[in-house]
Amino acid sequence: MTDPFAPGAAFDAFLPGALATSRAQRDWTPQDGALPALYLSHGAPPLFDDGEWMDQLLAWAQKMPKPKSILIISAHWESAPLSITSPFANTPLVYDFGGFAQRYFEMEYATPDAAELARLVSSVMPDVETVHQHNSRGLDHGAWVPLKTMYPLGDVPVLQLSIPTHDPAKLMDLGRRLRPLREQGVLIIGSGFMTHGLPFLTRDAMMGKVPGWSSDFDSWAQETLARGDVDTLMNYLNRAPGLPYSHPTVEHFVPAFITLGAATDPEAPVTTTIEGWMWGLSKRSFQVA
């Protein structure tokens, strides 16, 4: 009998149904129009021990046609100038985490050749900005962990785009440049975590009690997004409650600005797709049209 508490046991239970569901998913066509852009909290290896969270991510993916390709911006790759991962099929993953069971360092997520997506990304950038291609770098855990649950077949070409700056205005502009790709079947995903104060988590938080700094920041973000108040959101360093604890470093929040920039109307009210908590950290995730 399989140990239900073994690392990844929830993923093993999730996978057969997820594969069957994914095989039945219809492909995107131009008649569908532009795909949305997403901001998701990516979870790291503990996601594979959370059946409800995996079900939520899969259900989210199933509400859309299967994208022609995926461009994901992960909190775990900050690099300027702007860069993309290897477009080659089956590029090995990056296991950029520590302290977890060996099982998670053995997981794979082989995806098809993404050369066409690499060409599309370069085509929407200014002539003065070269997109650097790292031919040996694969997807890091901010990309492959959530995608392994959303698209478990691994049959969608994927590229990861680096975060070249933390400046909200520049990231909004980057999202705006990427916006036309949505009309070509590209799913744009900003991958971070709505709160990410790992250094400040206590035993109580690990047992399910949400810290005030985490709930305060999450409520502020939810209310600001619901108003479509992008100006206030961009001024989060001065306006957001609980910030020094929720985001002692900001790389897990700023992918949201690329997502919002890729929206048809960045100031339209935003509705949450997934909410809840992991170890006291907010899983809040959303999509924009």
C-alpha cells in the first residue's frame, strides 16, 4: 500500500485523473481569440503534497483551451538583459531548492521544442533590445512545479523569461510588449507568491495560523486588484501594509506587473482565481483578459 504521507503521494494520486483530463482538453485555435494572462502562486515542492491546490490549478487550466505555447516569468530568475531559457526539447530542469525530499530532485518535465515561441518573443521586442537565449538553462521550480500540475502531459512548448528589473512601470511595459502574443495562442504567466515572508514564518504559521502581516498584505492586494487601481498597486513599496515581512525581497510579487501589463485593459477590475494559504503564505492567484 502506498504511504499517503510519503513525499509526493498526493501528486501520485492526482496524476492518473489529471492525465486523462488533459488528454481530453481541446487545443486553442485562432477563433478562440486571445488567451488570458495569469499570475499564480507557484508553491515549490510542497505543492505536490497538496491535493486541493493541484486540483485548483488543473481546473484553472481546463477552463481555457490548451495553449499553443506558454511563456512563464518566474520569481526565481532575475537576469538583465532580458533572457529566455533554452528552446530545445527536453532541456533538463533546474532544481533550485533545498531541504526537500530526494523525490522532488528526481521529478522531470520534458517539454517540446519552443523555437517558434523564442522567435515570437524576439519579434515583439524593440530593435535595440536583444533577447539573450541561454541554451543550457531549463525551467526552474517557479515554472515547472505549477506547470506539471496544470499541463501534466508536458506536450505544450514552454519558455521562461527572466525578470530584468523590479521597476513596476518597466515590468508593465514589458507585459504590454508581450500582449500581442496572447492572440497567437501564447499563455503568459507571471509566477510568484502573493506573500513570501519565509524568514518570518513561525511554528504557528506552519500549523495553519496566518500571520497578520501576510493577511494584511493579501487583503490590500485583493482589494486594490478588485478596484483595478494599478497606480496604487505600482506604489506598493509605500502603500502596502505588512510589506517588509510579506516581501522582504520583492521578486515573488513583481511578476504580477508583467501579467497586468499584458492585459487588454490593465486597469480593469481583477477577480481572484485561487485563494487560500500555505504555511501562512497567500496562494492568491488571478487572471486578466
